[in-house]
Amino acid sequence: SSTYKSQGIDVTVKYSQGSWTGVLGTDVVTIPKGIYGSYTINIATILESENFFLPSVKWHGILGLAYDALAKPSSSVETFFDSLVRQAKIPNIFSLQMCGAGLPVSGSGTNGGSLVLGGIEPSLYRGDIWYTPIKEEWYYQVEVLKLEVGGQNLQLDCREYNADKAIVDSGTTLLRLPQKVFSAVVEALARTSLIQEFSSGFWTGSQLACWDKTERPWSLFPKLSIYLRDENSSRSFRISILPQLYIQPILGIGENLQCYRFGISSSTNALVIGATVMEGFYVIFDRAQRRVGFAVSPCAEVDGSPVSEIEGPFTTADVASNCVSSISFHEPVLWIASYALMSLCGIILLVLIILLLIPPRCQHRYTDNDVVNDESSLVRHRWK
């Protein structure tokens, strides 16, 4: 690019899988439609990567649309969308319609989607838009109240769904669930599906399931529903996906077989409403009013039938008034806590080594009253 200017600042970004390093700079972006004009934005030139540009991928980079708290190398770097809002003076809102590989756009027979910067496009959704508050502005963190499989509540404490956060993220391919929630969902799916002795490898993502191409395996699986808190905190609404969205066609074998993968996986640190769910909806990231909206997408159809639903309102009387921890553990805070704990462990280890090196004559001689036993305070008051 002839307009790129390097700032000479190194940038490293690590994902749960893959990473890249590069150099921070600025460049000029021209938007010919809608937001007419050219704008100077921060951009990183990727110089090296690992498991990022995968074989056969057709994309050349990544566009982050979250908040500046996650910007690299620090929150002082203005993000792409913040730059557009400031320079083009557009409303602080964008919206996204995803139409996945298994869901051809109605009427065209091709796959695609829409990113609307600065507003909402009425032709991209049907029915009403339901909004849930953004709990914290880093990721698009929301509050999940409960999950249902086939209309049956998983009966978990609502804090399990938000451990340690629940976010809406188009950059995540699957619906990712905290381990305890994932296990409960798999158990409920295995129990309610019409398949006997289904392979556990399918649920863990290590195996595909294949059927004859004339069969439609989706009828064997139940609907999955996620309840989100409404802007009115005493109400909720649910977004539901049919199995056509989470039992995903991935590979054809020969002339007769079609193989599918499970579009849900486990996570160690978040519930992530990723593309598996988002492909069913038109999603509005209303940063100005600190909320995320969901509406049914017209392209979320298979064989002419909708594969996503939104229903509400429902009462929240059966869940806690707050399902999100009041303590925010941002990634930098976690690093500081980790270093502090390692330092503390090092100090304790040093003290123990010194005590072991003290000559026996300097050590305290225990009397019968000093004996430590199972009834002593050392045992009764140990850290839990």
C-alpha cells in the first residue's frame, strides 16, 4: 500500500489457537458505499504467523470490531470502528448478518452476508429486534440466564453459563460452552436425540457422523435455546437454533454419503455465542446504547423452512437477579495476579529453604502441648 506508514511498534496477538506478530502502522481506507470518503486508521502488518493463515483459506487478515480495552498493543490504540465513528461522524452502532456455507441466501443460491456500519438495515431481518444489555465493554459481554435442550431446562445455576464471561463473537466459529454446561448439553442431546449408542467422538469434535445423502439427520435432534436478559431486567427472551445450525454438513464422501460435524464445543473460560448461533440471526451491536440486539435472519432457512427463532418476553423470577460475577477479571489483571501468586510462592519457598538450613539447636523444642494433630487449628482452619 502506498499510503501505509509504519509506526515501528511491534504487535503480538495470541488466540486460543494460532498467533501472529507484526508492526503497528496507519493506512488510508476508502469506503465507496454508504460511508463515502477516505479515513486514516490504525493497522498492523502481519509479518509472521502460526496456525493463523491456514491452508486454502481465502482471507488475508482480521478486522477486530470489539472495544479498545482489547486493542493491541494497548487500549491507547484507536480501533478501526472508533476511528470511523469519529472521522465519518456515523452513529456508534454496527450490525451483522451471517449466512453460512450450509445456508444459501434465499433466492440467489450463493453464500454471503452483510456488515452494516453506522446503522440497521430493515431488509436484513424479520419480526422484532430483542435487545440484551452489554454487561461490560471489552468483548461484547452479555448475561445468559439459562439453556434449554428440546424445551427442557438444564437446571444449572445461571452463574455457570457466565463463567467467567458470556460473549457474542462473530470471530468464533462454534457455539462454545463452559465445560460443565457443555457436558450437560451433550448429555441432554444424547438423551433426547433419536440415535442410539451415538459415538462420543462426535460430541468432542474428533469424529464426523455420516448419513446417506438422501437422509436429513436434523430430524433426529432437538432444538437448542439460549435465554438472555432483556433490557427490562425482570424479563428475558430466548434465541433458539434448530439442529440444521449445530449439526453442520462438512464433507461429502463419494456419491452417497454426507458427513456432519457437531457445531458446539467446550471452553475453559467463556460461553461464546459464535457463528453457529449467529448464522440464524441479524445481530445489532448498539454501542451507543450499550446493548446487543437479535432478530431472525431471512437467510436462516433450509429447504424453505426457518432454522432460528426468537420468543419472549419471559419472567426472570426463576433465576438470580445477577448471573454475572461483580468482579471483572480482564486479561491484564489476570497476568498481574499470576505474577503476584508466583512471587508469593517464591517467597514462601525461600523461607522454607532457610528454615531447613537452620541448625537444629536453634529450632523450637516442642512440648506435649505443642503437638499438631487432626484437631489442631492448622487442620481446622486450612485454606479451602
